[in-house]
Amino acid sequence: MASRYGTFEHTPRELHDPPPVLGTPGPHGPYAVAAPEVLDRRDGPYGEVVLRRHGGLLQIIANGCFLMDTSDGRSERLLVDAALDALDDRPGPHVLIGGLGVGFSLAHAAANSRWGRITVVEREPAVVDWHREGPLSALSREALADPRTRLVEADLLALLGETSDTYDALCLDIDNGPDWTVTEDNEGLYSPAGLASCARALRPGGVLAVWSAAASPDFEESLRNVGFPQVRTEETPVARGVPDVVHLGIRPG
């Protein structure tokens, strides 16, 4: 899961608040900012996670860090589309989506009949519950009911290190990006060993796509060093600040 706001300027995301949501006219100006409403708060295996409503938006916060909300979804859709576009014309490719978030990536993948199977990995039980029975189910209900979809509650790095399954595409969206992780243990995913696990989980010619709130030349070099000879970065413009990006690496055929 990752922040979706262009105010990201190489600082921790907890320093940045989401754009204000305008409400009805009030005594302090033409509009009063609606106060966020906490819908659920839990102590999970990786710390506190909160789901709240802010005006018309649903927001996920982890350990005090704003992660994402339901305001847009363009870069999540780019994550899935860029991976599919980078594949050859193999029939029914299998995609693993790392991070359920608010469900944008899953819903977009399920809307495309070209994907053969869709595996979604999410480690936070609360996020899984919010999609299965809570307020986020409106965004993901149809995608989760799709017979191609399988939801796995697990830590992504642990799963990649243990599974014998292989995939045509890995679409990973669990952090601000390779240089700014949500939790320290996520750093292992972007290490040489973690990226090697990603490469092993990909079929020949498969695609690794990684969402980031800013481009990371160091990460591009890391991809090349672990055996992704074809590396590129695609951008999604944002209202403020630097563009969101998707880093792509192609496994040799």
C-alpha cells in the first residue's frame, strides 16, 4: 500500500496530509473542512491500522502514516496495465498483486478478460476484513467474486521465498516505494535477495512492476544487477509534486 499524493518530496509520508475535503459553507469561510471519521481501528501483526472516512473518501492509515485513499487510482491502474503491456501475447497470463490496498489494482485487473488468473497477497487481516465485509467491499466485491481471483493472507516476501508457484507478472504496491518503506521489514523485498525471489517467481519473459511515489535510479540499477536486463520507468502525473511511477523489469525469456 502506498501514498497517492504528489506532495511527496523525499520525506516520510507521515509528514504529508491528504488534500482537504470541502464540506458545506461554515462560519470560518466559504467551506468547512469535514473532520475524518474513524470507522475501524485495530492493532494488527505489524502495528496499528485505521480505516477512516474523510468526506466522500475512505482512507487507510498504518502506524500513523497515511497510506492511500479512494480519491483516484490512476497509478494503480498503470501498475497493472504496464505489466500486461510488457508481456508477450501468451494466453491467460497469471498476475500476482502484492498489496490489496483500497482495491483499485485488483478491480482493474479483474475488469480485463486477458488475465487468466489473479492472485492477491495482503498481510493485514484488517484490510482483508474491510474488503470482505466492510466499507471497502463496494470497490472489490465483484473482483473478489471473479472465479479467476484468489486472495491470500500472507506476508509477500515470505510467500515469494517459500512458494513453488510461478507467475507471468508481479505487480507490487506495498510501500511509498523502494526507498521509503511502510515498515522496516519491507526493506528486504527490495534487497538483492528479495529481488532474486521475485525473479525466481516469474516465468521466462515475465514482468516485475513496482509502484513508487518517486523514481528511484538506485532501484533501477538494483533490478539490472539481479538479472533484469530490460528496465524502464513509467510515470503518472499528479496534481502536486513529482509524478507517481511504476518501475518495470523484464525477466529474460
